[in-house]
Amino acid sequence: MLPRVTATVDLAAIRHNFGRVRQLARGRRVMAAIKADAYGHGAVQVARALADADALAVACLEEAVVLREAGIAQPIVLLEGVLDAAEAREAAARELTIVVHDDQQLAAVQSLDGARPVPVWIKLDTGMNRLGFVPERAPELLERLAALPAVRLVGWMSHLACADDRESGFTTQQLARFLKATEGLPGERSLANSAAVLHWPDTHLDWVRPGLMVYGASPFPGATGAEHGLRPAMRLAARILSIREVRAGDRVGYGARWRAVRDARLAIVSAGYADGVRRSLPVQGLRFPVAGGSAELVGTVSMDMLCLDLYGAPAARVGDWVTLWGEPPAPAIEQVAAAAGTIPWELMCALTGRVRMVWEGGAD
Ligand SMILES: *Cc1c(COP(=O)(O)O)cnc(C)c1O
């Protein structure tokens, strides 16, 4: 059975991008974010490709368990921490690193009594107002953890709200709050996501925590990964199911939102919003490579299909592959995301189980 839609993940590109992180972070340790199934790229495969990362970061226990069951032995950090004492025990048994961000989580790790101390990061809230303790509590939290033999403090982390805005003063403010709160305290410090790795070197501190850039995309609006020396790790492609002729004045697709201004040859392509191609894409203008030419998206993206005007791709035939995002000449995922009114993070994570995943460039 031939796949209808494939996402081809280039693990060599992921290793290249990780090398860029190493260059930019100059000697700081790197915790690669592979939560959400490595942003849709396959957490186990990406973890294997990143065997020299200092740690891997996932959102929750379920994601970490998948990695451990697959034999991934590296340090794994639970960014959202654990929800209760039972989860804390399981995290300890799986040798995971726990982030603690509120008193309930602190109680969960306080209940641990194992012989091997569990590594713990404390998360401080420096302005995001999502997770984390108020920074002023750092000395008190340090004291509490020091009293627990089953816990070992690794360090302090916080998360930046506006690092993707190169002009925003908010990042400088958050950095200042973080440095002030942790000044003179033992433990390592971590603040930088991808945007901060790329643009805010003062935030690099002891550990950086890139996600998006490892997959080759730029966090900055209007930019693409290539501008930072990154290579897109994912190519999304779908096949032409059918080709038809329409006459000038004919309308295409749900809502009849696109109207042919001349006679046209159209390709119906086997990818839609049930695969992860956004329905919010514009009804004309976006171009995709096919058969040595380029075809224009026309009409509303539907659940299983989208439609292309083939005037720029006269050689296209049924069965040909159309690249929806990836390396040039395909549009970058950042460009498709912008056209759909969203961000590359969301597009990567939105691929559905119907998409056939293919990995290439693996080490083994
Ligand atoms: C997801 C995540 C990151 C990585 O962010 P990117 O913008 O994808 O680089 C870093 N830190 C935390 C706490 C995260 O949740």
C-alpha cells in the first residue's frame, strides 16, 4: 500500500542543527526539547540521533516512559514535573529528572524516600505567569530541598515569554529577575529556549533548552532556519490523486471560495486538515513544487484533500508527489505556518496519525 502523505524526517539535519546549538551555546550544556513526540518528528528516533545531548526534555511522565521503554538511557527532564507522590515514585524508579514548580509538586518530591537521590530543578516564575515559584522564595526552597536526602538539587530554571521578539525589553527584565533571585545560590541555571540561544547570549547561563531550532525552524517571525545556518528536518509530501480541467468562471472546493479566471488544469492532492495541513491557508497564492515545476494552492483545504492549479507545472501527472513543506524549492514550514496564521511549532505538532513517518540519515 502506497502512503498518501509522508513526513520524512532527516536525522542528519537534526544532528547538524544540534551542532549549531553547540556552536552558539559555546560550552554550555544542552537540554534538547523532544516533548510532543519531538515536535512531531518521532521522540525515540530523535533521542537516538541526539545521543550526545547532555539531557533530553519532555513535558510529562508518559512521554518519558515511552523513551525509557525504548531503551533511551540519557538524562530525561520532566518539564511539567509530577502531579502526585505516585508519579514522583515512578519518575524516581525511571531515573528521571523532575522540575518542581509549585508547593504541591514540592510535597510530591518530599514524599520520596528512595536511596538514590532524584535530581530536581526548581522552576521560578520571572514574568511568564504560567508555572514556577515566585523568585523571592528561592532561598527558602533551597533550604527545604537540602533537608531531603532523597532529592538532589540540580539547579534553577525559568522560561522566557518574549525571546522571539528581538526588540522586546521583557527578556532583559526576566533575565535580571532570574539572576537576582539565584545570585549566590548553589546549583546550575537555565533560561534559554531556541530564540534565546540564537539572539540572547546573556541568557545562555549553564544550560540551554532549545526545541524548535533542533528541527531546523526559526522562532523569529518572518525568518527561516536557513538564516541561522539550520536545515529543515521535515519534508511533508502528498500525492496527486486526480487531475481535472476547469473552465474560466468555474468554482473550486467547499464554499466555492476560489474561482478560475481562465481555463485551468487542477490537481487534487491527498492531504487535508485531517493530516495536519491547515484549513486556514489562503485560497490562493501559496506555491508548492511538483514535477519540476510549481503549483498554486487554490480553494479551501478540505479534510482529506487540497487542490492545486497546475499552470506552473505542466508535466504533473497522477501519482506525483507534491512537497508541502521542507527544503527549497518547497516553502519552509515557517512560511506555511505564517500563511495559515499560526507558528511552526503548532504545524509540526499537528501532524496526525494518518501521516506515514519515514526517518532517514540515522546513524545505524
Ligand atoms: C518547549 C520548551 C522549550 C523549548 O522551546 P523552543 O522555543 O521550542 O526552543 C524550552 N523550555 C521549556 C520549559 C519548554 O517547555
